[in-house]
Amino acid sequence: MQRNNSFSGRKSYSHKKSKFSGGGRRGGGFNKRGPKKQSIHPSKFINKAVIGEEPAVYEPKHLFTDFAIHQMLKDNLVHSGFTKPSAIQDQAIPFALEGRDVIGLANTGTGKTAAFLLPILEKLYANREIASVLIMAPTRELAQQIDEEFRKFSRGMKLYSAVVVGGVNMDKQIRELKRGPHVVIGTPGRLKDLLNRRVLRLGNINTFVLDEADRMLDMGFMPDIKAIMSELPSERQTLCFSATMTPTIAALVNDLMKNPETVSVRSGVTSDHVDQDVIEANDKMHKIEILQELLQKEEFDKVLVFGETKFGVQRLAKALTDNNIPSEAIHGNKTQAQRQRALKAFKDDKVKVLVATDVAARGLDISDVSHVINFDQPQTYDDYVHRIGRTGRAGKTGKALTFIDRR
């Protein structure tokens, strides 16, 4: 019988016997249901990337050597391969060095971390006040990435940081705080826990950074953020970075900041740079079959696959690895060390596939993702936009594929 393919560009695959039969259970455990999804019409998963002139290369007004920062910091930047600032760095760093409050609006992956770390390091090198900087991030992974950047830029400067995040032994974090770090980097939930235990004291904070504010609010951290804010000294510098400025963030910023300078370097809608299409499949096993075929193609060289449940993500990564497609999984049941190892293997191209849940992938900054594949459809269209925004960066065209039920 002839099917009416109403969605342009729809990919169709024949259904052969699957190699992933999973002990005779239909779907092999992948069809575990989460919360009820928002209904998203399949046509919203189809879009051709906007192909036009190459985006103009940003020409900064400064070099890193032009900034009023210590020579050791400049040397560390050179050693790390930093010469020309990105747009957010070029425009935000001078205000931050003056001690101004700054709102930085920039897409993920544009160098926001250095935009706040360099002024912080300059201030700390001049005045080595213990526990004087608090940096709040939405996820464990992002907090860890910020700490890695801090250590890289502060090499030889004898400045120390402590990372306090959920999912990691709290006793070890308490010991690190008692050693007296200059900078505390943490996620809202764990910071609030440590405040409640009176282990973390914020009376000395003179610089507060809120990174990826929009994602923190999306994840429901507003009560924790407000509780932490209430403990901060009123006299401080505040730096807030976000991809969007919603009314909720505007209200938060109004409470947080004094006469802030706003630096906006946001480019167009991320999804405009992503070729988007759908793939019809008969059932879960057929999806796995198709996914395996796709991942064996040469152009699928660094692929982020999204699944709905922790169990399903783990099973899918194992199934792919067992069929000679090296894959790692990140989800909420993984320890921080396991998540870091999986992420590093993917970043270092030790595996070509990272299978993730939405929550585990929040805040991840991964370069050169060739494809995003939605093995399970997202809960909301906003989640879809966040997922596919991890490809098509830095002027490149990305590709996103979403599985839909065959009609």
C-alpha cells in the first residue's frame, strides 16, 4: 500500500530483523515512559539551514595583551593559545575590570567563561582574599568546566578553587572549603545545602557570578538562588551571563545588580544554522537498527544522541558499543567521576557517540558536534531547540535528526 509522505525530506528505512533483540522483550527496555510529552507536530522538526554569506568574523577592539591584567595572566593566556578575544570577552572584560556589574547576553560556546574569569583572576592576584568569589552554574559538568578554565588561566599564580556540586561526596567538599579557597564554584542545590549546614559562609564575597542564568531558572533553581542571594553582602560586583533575557531573569537581575552594563553579542536563532529532518520508524527496535546504519556513515563523526530515560540511555549506549560503535552515556544515575570520564572520552574523540538525557546534557559545551539525533522526542519544543543548539556552532552548519512514528 502506498503511503502519503506529507513531510518533505522524510527519510524512510526498511525494517529488517534487529541485532538488538534484547532477550525477546519488545523494545529491549527502551520504551519506559517518562512524563507526558507536549504534542509537537513533526513538521516542526524539519527545517533547512539558512545558507547564505559566511557570518562576518568578529574583529575585536583589543588583544588580550591590551587588557589591564598582570603579565603572568597574559603569559598563561598565550600558553593556552588565546590571542584575540571573542566578542563577549572583548566587550565585557573592560567593564568587569573597572569593577562594574555586567549582564552578558551570549550564545553558549562563545567564550563566556574567560569573560568573567580573567577580571576575577586580576582582582584576586592583587588582593588574595579567601572565599571572596562565588560562581554559580546550573550543572555539575559546567561547574567542572569552569574550574578547569580557572586552573588553566591561574597557572603559577597560587590561587585556589573549590568545586561544590551534587552527586559527589559532601565530606570531601567540606574539607576543601575548610582549606580556604579563593574561589567557590558550585551548583545552587549543593551551595544551599552547605549554607544550611553553616559550612559555607558568604560574608566575604566581593564578586558573584551567575552563569547560564536562563538554564538555572529553567531547571527550577529560583528558590535556591534567592536563598543564596540573601546571604551575600550588598557591596559586591555581580556578573550575570545568559543566552536570553526573559522577564523572570530581568526581575532577578534587578534584585541582584546595581546599574549594570549590558553587553549583548547574541547571534541569530541557533536552529537557523542546523539542517533538521525526521526519520520514520516502525517501533523502538527499528529505531535502533536505523541508528546503527546512520552511525556507520563517515559523516557522522561526533554525534550527540538524546534519550528520554536514564535506563534507556544506558541500554542504548551499551547496545551501540556491543555492535562496534563506541559510545558513552551520561545521565543522573552516573557518579560525577563517571560523567566526567564519559564526557572527556567524547570530547577527546575516544568515542564518536554520547547518549544523554536532557538533564545530564544541560550546560555542556562540546565543540564540533556533527549531528544531534533525537532518539526519543523531547518533552517540549524549547527542549528541542536546546538539544539541537549543540551542533551548528561557530559558523558551521549542523545536522539534527528526529525519530517519529511511521504513519
